[in-house]
Amino acid sequence: MKQYIKVIWNKCRDWFVLFCIFTATFSYAMFQGGFVSWFLFYSFLPFGLYGVAVLLYPLKKWNVARDVKLQPRFAGDHLSYDIHITRSSAFPVYMAAVKEESNLLDQEERTIYPLFQRNAVIPYERSFVERGEYEFFAISIEISDLLGIVKKKAYFLLQQRFIVYPQIHKIDIPFLLAGIEEGKNEVSTGNQSTTLVTGIREYQPGDRLGSIDWKATARKATLISKEFGHYHERSIIIIADVMGPLYFEERMSFLASMLIHEETKRKKVDFLLAGDALFSQKTSEQREADNLLHHLARAQPISNRTFETEFQNIAIQKQHSFMVIVSQVTGTLIGQIQSKLSPHAKASLIVVKNEGAGLSDEETVIVNGIQSSALTIEVVHIDLPLSLKEVRAEISE
């Protein structure tokens, strides 16, 4: 009931205010009389009538359109678009406040004074767009009378959505992958054979001459052919921390840079992202890589769980080499990585830091204490965009 009354009051409030002012000034002129009282009434009369005209004006009949001229794709790109407003009548609109209704973009309210103009163009620009999923819901326009007593607002639904991926950096991906490729026991698909002898059987018509096992043929005094099976190229496993707030944006940029690199596209890569949920994605097809980029664009840090807890529950098949991407080295994590290593597998720990930041004293002690040659550690520095540096500085203060 209260909500219903509130809706009625919001619709009738301006009418009620105008009625009260008209009544007050007219009553004052009638009962007081004289030049001053009637001058006050007639002076307010044009303003009051204009307010009535504003309330009766069909604002929803305006034509509003959004023209995106430059749409960002990666973090740090430029966003530029125009809002076009067209109206059929030349009714004098003193002031119009235009605002973009969006879930992520903090757009300021623009005020224009169209008066008798029927067309208006409002440019919107943003020099730096951060990583994320952006959605425009509508454009709100609010007009007002000369005294600001009466206001009328209308919403124009113009839904539009786009995703801004993490910023891409130049990284030596082949060098980082080389550390674990040596332990994958992959078979080259170049000039070498990718087949494996799995057994023998009696010769059958149609078998190639090169498939005959001459030693077995001599022993059994009959033609014996070899049976072949194919090697299955093992995929590269990359396990990434997508939950820790420390250097979170740097890790997102590193993962995106690795994902779109030609070296990663050429190989079979399995990504395991430990975040709000364990997100697993192969990258053998472009569609799968796009799904992973979408996930990186929407990911947000989590502070109530640790990566070590999630990593402990990840099962890695024996003989599989893997890469772990974090921003902080702990003794617990090193122990977990070594426990998942088999005798013929290798692991690579990639520590992503901001430009200029290195390993802390505690991390250095942990790294120097590693005895296993099967575990390599590389520190990668990502240059954070200027705006994100400013935000981080404000948070630290």
C-alpha cells in the first residue's frame, strides 16, 4: 500500500506543487490587492504555465540513438560514441539532463540546452576502459522548467553489450613452455614416425611389405605382420590462480597474452583456472579459446579462499608435466607441486609480478631452498596500465 501511494505521489507531486504556488500567489493578490501582489502573480504566471506545458509535453516521443564509433576490445583501449537526439516539434526545452544507464561504466550526467533545436549530438569518450563485461541498459533524459520546480523524466531502452579482454603484453611464451615440454614425452609430428608397434599377427592380404616382421616370420615359418598403434600427443596443463587479489590484473593479462599467442594456439593446452569455480577449458579450437577469454574478462578476485586449498584438490595424471601460474610463492604451494610430480615429469612455476616488483625476502628463501631439478621457477613482470596503478595507490593509502 505504501509503495502504491509513493508511486501516485511521484506522478502528482509536480502538479500539486504548481497548484499550491498558483493558489498562493492568486490568493495573495485577491486578498492583499495592490500593484505589488498582482505584479507577483502575473510575474509567476508565465513560469507556471511553462511548467504545465513541460508536464504535458510528450517527452517519450523523442528519438534517441547511440552510435558507437570506437569500441574497445582489450583493457586500455579507447571508447567513443555519440548519442543522437531528434524530436519532431520545436517546443522550447530550456534544459535536458542526459545520462547513460550502465552497470559498469560510471558515466557523468550531461546537461544540454536545446531550446528550439530539434537535433542534438552528445559525444561520450573514455580514454581508458578496464577489463570487464560492459552493458548499456538505457538512456535517461530529464527536462525541467526555468525555475527547476517541475521535472519530467523518460527512459529510452537501448541495450548494448560488449566485453573488454585483459590487456595483451609481449611475453616469451616459447621459452616459458620449453621447461615443461621436455618432460611431456611428446612425439614430434615432423619427419619422425608417430606410430608404435603394439603387437604382431599373421599376414593378411593388403598388408604393406614394410609392416612384415621378418624375425617373427623366420621363427614361425609363416608371414607375420606388425600391428601399429598411434601415439596420442599429450596436452600441456596450465593451472592458474584466478582468485588471489595480489597482482590479479597482471595475472589476467598474462593468461590472455598466453592464450592468444601463436605458440599456444599451435599446441594442445588444457587450462585449469582456480577461482569462484574450477574452470577447465581446452584451446584446440577457436571457440574454446574465446570462452576462456570471456571467463578472464569477467573474473573477479576472491579473498575468502586460498589457491593452495584449490590446488591440493586438483588431480594430475602421472607422467604429465604442468605449469602453475601464481603471484606469490609459499612453502605450502612448493610442497604441493612437488607431491604431484612423477619421476619423469616436470613442473614450471610462473610468478607474475608488477613491473619493478621482485620476489620478497621470504619468497627468495623458499626458492633457494628447492632441491628438485624437475621444478623450475620463472618471474614474469607485467607493466600495469596507468589508471590501474592509480587505483591501486589509492587503495593502499
